[in-house]
Amino acid sequence: MLVIKRFEEAVLHGDIVRAVIRSAASSHDGAVPLGRPNRKSQTALVEDTYLKGGLDPSVTRYFEINGPGMRFV
């Protein structure tokens, strides 16, 4: 079973915490079809997401992205 709740609540309830989502984002605003993403905007989104989450990309242990298979440079 997977339960998602605020970290503080999980600690307060004595739950076992297996992972913490530090940041999340979405870039699709409907301006372009889903099959034609913009590489620069997608890269900027990833960079902004790291910044927003206070994360250092060099120490990331897991990164998940759902998209059309675009290469990030």
C-alpha cells in the first residue's frame, strides 16, 4: 500500500517514511501539442524544479520524468 501525506504528519504519526518528494512540476500549458515539446523549456523546467526543491542535481538518487523520450542536455 502507498500512502502519501505531509512529511511532518508521517513523523508525528510514527509512520515509516520510505521516500520524500522534495519537488514536482509540470510544464504543459496547452500551447504546443504534447508530441512537440520544446527542449529549452523542458530543460529550464528541470533546472527550476531542482532550485525550487533546494536540491543539488549531483546528489540526486532518483529522478523520474514522464515525457516523449526527449534527450536532456
